[in-house]
Amino acid sequence: MARGKLRIFLGAAPGVGKTYEMLQLGNRELRRGRDVVIGFLETHGRQATADQVGELEIVPRRTIAHRGATFTEMDVDAVLARAPEIALVDEYAHTNVPGSRNAKRWRDIDELLDAGIDVVSTVNIQHLESLNDVVERITGIRQGETVPDARVRTAGQIDLVDLPPESIRTRLARGHIYDASKIDAALGNFFRPGNLSALRELALLWLAD
């Protein structure tokens, strides 16, 4: 069995629309007659993103209990049993809750690829392992979830999803990225124009390399 193909939408910053683009791609492939499912979707409460699900089938998540709370993660076995041609799996760098089959989502995705399933995933530039220190110097925030660059580079196609800094800030101010309670703090911290410009340049340099 041939290994599946990996395609990644790389975001220059949060809120640029990488999940939106992934879902649009999934619907285009569905209309072309491909068998496409959503293995895991994280909308972050963004209605415009949720609206892009369209006719796509969503594989139910697995519920995991941990320290008295319940969490949901991608049900790898359910996706494998469904055996689609293409699985859309959001947040490539995500760390699974303890008790999951794999510690990282990219390892879950490897299982799907090994089974011959094509996977489309998403990741933001600040989650690349080699850039962790640089991103912390730029933003003052250290990312807890990272993925080895080598894993991202296994993708057959990497699509940069990018917006000018002021467009991102406008989307944020209008409540299209975070809810109202988080907007002012985000605009004054991570989403400062200088930060967004630096992250954008970092993404372009990484891709060029």
C-alpha cells in the first residue's frame, strides 16, 4: 500500500485563515468525487470557519478522562476504520491529552498516512521547533506546543496562508479571531504590528529555506 500524501497549510500568524482554507479545499475535493472526512476540526469559536464545513462528514472525536475532567481528541481508530481518501486534521503541532494513543497529533497523522490516507493539516509558524526561541524573542511568549521542522518538511505541499498585519488586526478588532474579552489584550501583546510583520517575514524565510 502506498503511503498517503501530506499537505500542510502554514499560517504566518493565528487567525489568518488556515483552517478556513483547509475546509474549502476539502469541499472542492468532495465536489470532485473524492471521499473526504474531517478527522479533527478546531474552529476556536469562529463562525465563519464553522460555516465552511458544508457537506463534509465529521468523524466523532474520542473522549478521554484525565484528572477528573473530560477531553476530546481525534479518534485515530475511527478514522482508520472509515478509511477515507482524504482526512482533514487540524493543528498538526497539537499535544494530545495524557492517555491518548500518541503524545502528539503529528504521530496520529503518521498512522493515517501509513494506512494510505491523504492528510491535510494546519500549523502556525510559531509552533515550528527550530523557531521557538526566535518567536519568544519577537513576541515575549514561549509556545508550549511545537513540532519538529523535519516532520513539517515531509509534506508534499506546504501552502503559506498570510495576511498583511493591519488586515489581521482588523479581523481581531471585529471579533473574527477571539471573543470580545480577549481582543484588547491580544492587540496590545501578541498581535502588535511589529510582531505580525516579523512573524510574516519569518514564515517567508523558512519557506524559502
